[in-house]
Amino acid sequence: MKPIFVGSYGNDLTRGVYVFHLDIDNGEILKKKFYKSLANPIAISKRERFIYVCYKNNTGRPTDGGLWQYASMDLQFGLVAKSTDHGKTYVDSYVNEDRSYAYAVDYYNSEVVVIAILKQKLVKVVQTIKHTGSSVDPKRQSEAHPCFIDMTPDQKWMVVCDLGTDEIVFYDVGEKGRLYRNDELTIKVKPGSGPKKIIFSPDGNFAYVLNELTSQVFVYRYEDGKLTFIQEVTTYPTDEYVGQNTGGDILINGQGDYLFASNCGHDSVTTFEVDASTGMLKAVDNTDTDEKPVQMIMVVDKYVVVASQKGGTIESFELKRGESKGVLFETHFSYMVGEPVCLIEGRGM
């Protein structure tokens, strides 16, 4: 069994964090616990035994929103600390390896923040960086919208996707965890793309950028902070679907031979085969999901678990190898959750 934490918008009765167990033998999803929250959990990350939840500010109060830290052990989930910066909403977070600093991005106020951690607890925001700029989409790109933050696989730079400015922004990490923008390494993607998330191959040689607005994945070679463009692919079969679609999430398996991209609108997950030597992608399968599959995780390199916000479910799919290589099969196991928007695998049993 593997524990999975799921953040749900839901309503006053169903909003909060759910704990499920995934049966790794057959993909069955079993509900174990529910922790109600007043605010919407918008993103979940983890570092060792701690889970970090970004909450959306539902009330406008300065004590709402922010980043909350929980200690977790299987089903137990207890609040340790929280950092709320005048009620700001963060949409993604990352905690460094030695748990001395947390980093978060504020889509709505165009900010990247550094939060100090003292005695293993979140304390307060110690640095705020304002992103500026815009791009070609008048609705979604009228201002900067940093929406994802992570560390490069070589542990040298923080990297931020800015959907509003069409940038992949690199930051040097200085003393006391402070960030300094590195304009030499920062790149602009094709105008109107709206980069939402960047992931790296397990060997760290390739980077994959999911673009929300154009439903494309850009492939780059990654070497010592430098991204070199290789390929672009569309995340859904455009010849079969003429409706509106946006990129939901992107995921690569532990072996690095398959990449998955979810589609909100087409409501599916496309599986790409990854060429180990070039990093290039080849679409091999497209699997239907529930409505608006906004986030995915991979469990034991065998199951893709999908959270579908509009459909109100989490579903598991099994990655088949051998003759059916790259095909995601329905396990026929799902669980209804009110507007699930984020999920993460917990510490194993």
C-alpha cells in the first residue's frame, strides 16, 4: 500500500486534504482519512516526513492563504507551522534539501518568495522578488504569472516557469537562501505558449516544458544551466478534437522511458515514448480521463494516478510494458472527491 495525499476545493463540507491508500498490486484506491480545511488547498509538495500545502485565500483576510507545513506519517497529518504573508496565495512551493528554506510562487501578485525555516518549522518570508512583463495573450498574459518553482537536477539553480511572460527564469541561490535572477540562463519560449511546468529526465540531461495555452511540450537538452531547444510536440490528437484544450500536467516515469501529459478539454492523458539518447518524444497512446485532469503522480513506476477537478474523481491507470508498451490501461478503480486539484505520494508503509 502507498499513501496518497489529495487536496480538494470541494465545498464547506468536503474541502480539505484526503489521505488514500493505493494498492500497488491492482491499483485500487481506498479512502482512509479526511482533514477538513477552511481554505482551498491549491498545491502540495513534500520533503522527507513533512508535507507543505499552498492554500488559496478564500476570505481576503491577511491570515488566510500562504504555505502550511504538516508532519505526516502514513495516515497521521498534523499542523507544524504556517507562513502567511498578508494573505497572499501561493500556487507552488519547493523546500531545499536541508530544509533550511522554502520557496514559493504567487501567480496573482507576480512574486517569487523565500521563506525561512528555523528548527524545522516555517517562519516568515525573508525575500520577495517581483516578476514584471507580459506577452501576447491579452487575457492570460497581461502581466507576469510565475506558476511553478523547482530546483535543477544538478542542485545549482532554482527555476521558475512564468506563464504570463513566456519565460523559464533561472535564479542563482546565494547566502541565506536568497535568490538572484540569472538573465544569462533565463530563456524566452515561443510567444503565447504559457509555460506551466518544467520537469527533467531522471539522468538530468533533458528538460520538458509543458505549455498550458498552446497544449505543447517543448524538449530541451540541459547542461550546466543551459537549455538548448530540441523539439516541440502537441499534447493531444488535434485531428480528432476541435474544442478548446489547455495543458494540465506533465510527468515522467522513474526509468525515464515514458512521459505523460494531461489535457483539460480533450480530457485525456497522452503517453509519449522517450528516446534515451536524444530525449525526443513520440506519441504512442491517448487515454480518456474524467473531466479536467489537472494533476498526476506516478506510483511505484507502475500506476499513473490522475486528479480530475471538474469530474470530481481520482483515477488510477496502469502502465503496461512488453507488447503493449506505453499503453495506460484503466484499472477501473476511482474515488469521488469534490474538485481534487493536487496530489502527492506520502511516505510508504
